[in-house]
Amino acid sequence: MVYDPAMGSGSLLLTVREELPKGEKTKTVKFYGQELNTTTYNLARMNLMMHNVSYNNMKLNNADTLEVDWPDGPDEKGIDHPRSFDAVVANPPYSARWDNRASKMKDTRFNGYGKLAPASKADYAFILHAIYHLNENGTMAIVLPHGVLFRGAAEGEIRKNLIEKNYLDTVIGLPANLFYGTSIPTAILVFKKNRKTKDILFIDASKEFEKGKNQNTLSDEHVEKIVETYKARRDVEKYAHLATYEEIKNNDFNLNIPRYVDTFEEEEPIDIAAVCKQLEQDNAEIEKLEMEIKEQLKILGVDLNGNFN
């Protein structure tokens, strides 16, 4: 079962199916999704059906994910029975506003992380909602702006708790101008609950793209490089680093990718003597040209003040 809490037109759900072995077979994958916009919700239903997803094999809901949890939540006695999924994927609206009133701290999706996501930035609210619905052996991937990696205050507290709970598995930095509607660089955060180690893999793929007229794209080669690096889970010079928990703790749980992946390229050393020699030659050439100009002005009868004689 795969779930997208901000499914839009359902394209991420279909992408998961394409990547699964025999995923195209009927009834192999069950699709669950929630979308706030009614028009987009209806578009997602049509999109899935047009891609041969049986109506009986999808359960989509038109609601505000952060306000209305997945319908399998609390029963009539108020006891929560959350449905968990094998995979959760999301590309939610970036840094959207949400209602973070204090009573939300009683919501079982958000109450184990010390703070609520700020009202002006719902990014971590989407993260916590998605993790809540991830089963113990599942994998979650969410696309968000880089700010979630280093912003402080409440977000910093939530990020620290996520790392200490050992849920965060991988951070993948993507190029700018990759998605429609925004030109900012984004990152994929991969979460798992049943992790055996406390390291976190950082991949800097921000320079791996094909430049387009209006939008950048990832080629098959770029995607394959990311996937192979993710599977290998080891350092790649100027591209990836497997950071220990101690490294991350020493960085005050700041996950800004340049802290872990050094992509600095040294410039070639400058030959000062050669530069000075070139400057001398340039100055001599300028002086020669100035003398020639003065001679031509004299022939034309123009004095050095620009007056004709």
C-alpha cells in the first residue's frame, strides 16, 4: 500500500507503481491519497483510472491533511486506529501556512516531538503526519525546501527529535528549478522507522542536471547515479557522505548539506610574476597607442583640449 498525503494529480503514486517489480499488474499496488483542492482531487481520480488503476484499488480522500487525519483515525470512543502504509511519498506545498493552535499538541501525529511546526511553515507538520502513517518496515520520501535542513526554533527541536528517534535515513539535495511552480532548490528526505544504524547519508546532486530553457531536468543517468549512491551507502568524493550520529550532533543537528559534502573546487594558482609581466606589456601598449592618437590629432589640427586650430 502506498500513500500520498498531498497527492495533487496523483503522479507520485503512479511513479511508485512504475518502480516496483510487477507494479503494473492489476491489484499489485493499492493507492491511498488525500488532496485539499477538490478540482485537483477529481483530476487525481481520473489520472489513476486512465493509467489502469481499478476504482476498487484506490482510496482517495478530498480533505485538509493537517486538519483531517486519514479517515481510519479515531473511532467513536476517540481511540486512534491509524492505518499504516508500506510506502509514503509526498511533494507538499512548500512552507505553507497552517493552524498550529496549542490543542494540536494533543494530536497523536504531532505530540511526540516537543514542538509544533510554526504557523508560517507547515513543512514539518507534513513530515510528522507522513511518518505517523508509515509502517515499521516501510519507506517514506518527501520533497521539501532546503530550509527544513537548518532552520532553528521549533523546527530545529522537531528535527533533533526525528534524528534522535533514528527515523531520518537519507538527505538528497536536488538542483534548483526542477519542479513546476518554483525555482528554488529542493531536497528529498528519506525516512525509515526500523533502522539498524544511526548514520545519515547525504547526497549532493544539486549540480547534476540538464539545463532547459524554462526548467532543469534530471536525465536517466543522473537518477541512476543518485539511486546507486543511495544503495551503496558510502562516501563519494564531492558527491556523497555517510555521516555518523556524532558528526550530526556536533553540528547541532543542522543538516545543511555543505556541512557534510565538500564540493569545493580549488582554483588554479595564479602566477603573480606572469600577471605583472602581462600588466607591464599592457601598459606599454596603452602608452604607445596614446602617443599615436596624439600624433593623429596634431595632423588634424586639434589641440589636446579638443579645440581646432
